[in-house]
Amino acid sequence: MIWYPYEQMKTMKTPYKIVDVQGVYLFTEDQKLIDSVSSWWSVIHGYKHPELNRAIQEQLEKFAHVMLGGLTHEPVQKLSAKLQSWLPGDLDYCFFSDSGSVAVEVALKIALQYYMNREETQRTMVLALEHAYHGDTFKTMEVGDDEDYHFVLKAYGESRHVVHIPTQIEALERAFEQYHSKLNCFLVEPLLQGAGGMRMYDVSFLRRARELCDEYGVLLIFDEVATGFGRTGNRFVADLVLPDILVLGKALTGGYIGHAVTVANHKVYEGFYDDNPAHALMHGPTFMGNALACSVALKSIELFEQQDYLSKIHRIEEITRREMDGFSDPRIREIRIMGACVCIEVYDPTVIAGYQKFAYEHGVFSRPFLNYLYAMVPYIIEEEELIQVLDTMKQWFE
Ligand SMILES: *Cc1c(COP(=O)(O)O)cnc(C)c1O
């Protein structure tokens, strides 16, 4: 028996069974669906990409996996070298793990221990955003701010170690004034908060955050598990404002295998690099640096670079803006567009109940949640396919 994610199993409707995939399409026995969710925002090159398939197959002929404890191998060396040269600034030190949640856990552990290693043991607090989502493990639930995912944590009472603020500069300044001596980091999903409702905010907030982090010696962590690899129209938001620690996941492997990476800058790495064995980072997921994952991630980045994905993403944004221009409905609270993400927020969640079935009948797979009807398509989508996704969203309101 499969226990499905985020579902009351008693009332859950039967999931669509996928029998094949190709490009932007998922196939059930009787329907061909454009995947407007990109398998939780990860399948940026589409399914069954010949070059990604080949990269994995070639590595599989050699070996699928060896552990990183005491061993190393070419795919992980090549991927870390690639990330080091490709990521902005001195984000050079790659700690691999098997999922975004774990990679955020690692970032939070690094931030806490960075100050423990310096004997600033009062810095136990994390500043985070309202509506934040950073994963489903325990510490990421605590730094997250979404009742629907995290209500189980209420059993422990209010967290004394996390402060949540809205994406307003005033609130940011106030929080730093009040808590700066206790904060080890400010953790954010930059520009676009995904699972918290596709909330978009201005880069000026992040610029001010960078200044305040510098002023008060607080580490700035960008959780780009969702926003990384072009989703916001930037390669990484870290290209605009440089964090001390960057977390990547989801699209890292083009959606092929669960893998993630926590990338630290020089200053952070130096905080661990000395003669004291107790200053080591004591973490090591069994499957970190998996050879298949690293091979496909490397190829995914090469495709992203060589085929000018940023212009594909800008085209998606342009078409989306053009198609949504002038569209409105009294039940819609706001339509938000950024890069290859579009979200229709409705006032009343019952307004979008039944949309998934409607979309299925129109050849689109969609997974709305709460008040949010959204699309985060694979970047290889053709114009007419994208229009089909957007038309389906608009037709629902007609
Ligand atoms: C999906 C997501 C995570 C968690 O990643 P998993 O691989 O599901 O553990 C963390 N942060 C953000 C911003 C995400 O969107």
C-alpha cells in the first residue's frame, strides 16, 4: 500500500497512473497531458531528454554509486568544479545531499556551527519569512511558516529559535535591531516563495537584507531549491544578491534523481577549516554525491548553458504576460507572473476545487493547492503548448 504525500488517504481520489512520458508530456492510458507542474518544478528540460538519458546510462555502465566517506569519483569532482565556476562570487564549497530538505538542514547546521566554532554560542536564532517553505524535515518545518504543512509542530509550542517576518524592509530592519546579537542566519526563498503560495517580492528587500547581514555579522542563506536554475527569470537570484550559503535542489538533476547541494562561500568554509577536529561538519547522507545524480546534473547544467535557457525562460514570461494581459475575474484576487511561474490566487479556495479534473480533460496536468492555481512549465515548452496551459486556466473561470 502506498501512502501518498499531503493526502488524507481516506478521501483521496485515485491518482492518474502515468505509463509513459516524453518532452513536456505525461501519458496515461487514455490521455496525453502537458505537465504544467514539471514534476514539482524539477523537470526543466522535459522528460526523456536524450542527452540526459545518455549521461546517466554512460555512468551506469561504470558504476551507480559509491559513498563519499573516504572515497571520491569523477562525476562528483566534475560537478563540484562546474558549480564552483558557474555559481556567482565565492560560492565554492559544495556539500551534496539527497533532497532539498536535507540540504536546507545542512545549511542551518552550518550557520549554527559557524558561530559555535567561534564560541559565539548565543547565536542560536534563525530569521525567516512569513509563509516560508523550506522542506518537511523537523528543523525545516520549524523555520517554515505554513500551518497546512506544519501544524504537527504546534505540539511543541512556539519556537524560541525562529522569528518570522513579512517581506517588508521595515520589518526586516526592526527584526535586526531587536535580534541581531542572537541571530546566526537569515534564511529566505529569494524573490519567489513557492509552496507558501507563489508569493513574489522585490529584490530591494534582499539588497537591504545583505547590508544588514554584513552590518551585524549574520549569515545570509538563499534557499533556491525552487528558484534556482532560471525559474524566476534569473539564472539564480544569487546572481543579483550574493548570499553566504546557497541551497539548490529540485531542478539540479533536471528532475531525474533526488539530489541537492548546499554551497558555502569562502568565509563560511574558513569557519570550519582549522586544526580542531571538533570544528568539522558532522554530516554525511548515505547517498550524497551519488554518481548517477552528479552525471545527470552536470549534463543538465551544460544544456542550460549551451542552449541559452535564459532566453527560453524570458520567452515563456513574455508569452505568459501577453496571454494573461487583460484577463480578470471577480473571484480572482491577484495574478502573479515571474519568469517561468504564473499563479492565479483566488479569494475562495472552493473556486478552484475540481480544476484538476477539468485540466485533465483539456490535456493538462495541474495540481492547484489552497487558493493557488499555478503553472511552472518545463522550459522546453512550445508556444502553442504554453498557450494551451494558460487557456485552460482562463477557461476554468468562464
Ligand atoms: C521543495 C522545496 C524544498 C524541499 O525539497 P525536497 O527535495 O522536497 O526535500 C525546500 N525548499 C524549497 C524552497 C522548496 O521548494
